[in-house]
Amino acid sequence: MTESNQTGGIDGVDPAVPPSGTGCGECDAVGGWWFHLRRCARCGHVGCCDSSPAQHATAHWKATGHPLVQSFEPGEAWFWDYAAGTLYESGPALAPPDAHPAGQPAPGPSGRVPADWPNHLHR
């Protein structure tokens, strides 16, 4: 990740911003479901991953220009830079929580995932 000369922090990261929720807000709004979740490191937006049917995390990057996301899955701390196409195994600590609730299934949420969900994933 690139250091910022203006803020002394990392470009594209605001570690004080909490996540926007425990699931993909756009999927929730339309009764959809997701495979895995990603959290914007700048504004905290939680969106579904590129394997998910709706790919809201990537749509958020394209709409806002916020390129850095962190996995929002329990036990994962990696970051992805959409603009550079670069994976970082770790990065700065972001405001808690650092993942969706452990009891929330992936794919999720409960009750909205079709039985044939693997057939709907983007690969």
C-alpha cells in the first residue's frame, strides 16, 4: 500500500470508519444473497465479493473510486487493491468489527440462499 505524504497514513484508508453493517446493504435491500463480503477501507461500505451474483464491492469501487477493500470474513485480514490488482496479506487495523458475526453463514444470509447456490457463483 502506498504511503500518503499529506495525511501520514495510507492512501485510500480511513482506519476510524466502522463497517456499514454486517452484510451487503445492496443485497439486503432487494432480498438478495452473497457468497463472501468485502469492506471498503476508506468509507466502511460492506459489499458482496466478485464470486457473488451481484458483485457489489466491485460496483462500489467503480462508483466511488475507493480501490482498497479488506475481507470481511472471520479469520481473514487480507486487503485487495482493485486499481492495482494487488493482494496484500495484511494492512492497517480498521475500526471494529473486522468481520461479519461468526454465526452468520457464508453464503448468507440464512433463508435467502438458494439450494443450488454454487450454480450462481461467478468464477
